[in-house]
Amino acid sequence: MGSAEQWVTIAAVLLGALTTHLTTYAMERQRKKHELVTRWDGKKLEAYEGYVDSVRACIFLAVHLYECREGLRERDKSDQELLAEMSEAGRTRGRAFERIMLLAGDDVVEAAHDLNAVALQVDWQANGKTEGTLEEWRERNRAVFRAINGFHEEARKDLGVDGSVSGEKHPERDLLLPSARQNGGTGSA
């Protein structure tokens, strides 16, 4: 074997080794990137779940307080107890919102800001900071659940989930439960 053939063989071996190394490096990098995306998607999902749960907890407490104050529900706790529970739920909602701020994409953050603004309107009417009629109360409750659906839409997009929670296949529904319609329609959904 001549020296030219030896150089070609050495070059082929080196090229093969370099190609194998680069391919392995690229595959390992892609695997780590996928693991990182998957890990963050899991954290995002937890944050989104926790946030919506905390918003709903605040709404349910606000509904309870409002119904007691308006005589639509038999009082089982004092206003002070309900206000204390609402305050704690509000702190939990705030902490959950901070996780959204840290992990979510821009559109999800904006949807969370919108949801917070509407949810606060429910809180404020329940605790008497904002005056309003029963119909305004009902509309605030419908608005907050529309905002929750808007948040769900943006969270689903951010996580890459197919489909939608609204639109033609999911027409807008009246958010009042049958029991709420019977007892004055407070929207305690």
C-alpha cells in the first residue's frame, strides 16, 4: 500500500470518527434540550393548575361571602371569618400568579393579568369595596369564568396542546348552575 492510499485511509478513519463524534454530540444536545423543555413544560403545567385553582378558590369564597351578605345563603361564618379566608386565598392567588410571571410566555402572562383584574372585581363586590346590583354581580361572575377560559386557551397554546376550550365546538355557556338559578343566580359555579 502506497503512502497516498495510507493517507486516504487515515483521512477516512478520521472523517468517520469526526462524523460519529458530531452526530453523537448533536443527538445528545437534542436529547438534553428535549429533557429541559419537558421539565419546564411540567413546571408550567403545575403553575397553571395552581393558579387556576387559587383563582377559583377566591371566587368561591367571594360567592359565599356575597350570598351571606345578601341573604341568599344561610350564614355559617361571620363576615370577619370569611374575609380572613378570602385574604389568605388572595395571598395564595398572588403567589400562584408570581409562578406564572416566572414560567409563562407573554400571552399567558397577559391572560393572567386580565383574569386577575376581573377576579378582583368579584372580590371587591363581595366584600363591599364596590357597590353593585345582583345583575352586575352575575355579570362579574360570568366575566371571570370567561377570563378563566381565556387563560386556559393561552396556557394550552403555550404548552402546545391541540384543540380549544371555546369556539364552535364549545359554544359559550351560561355560567350559572341550575342551583344558582334557583337561589337567585349568584353564579356560584
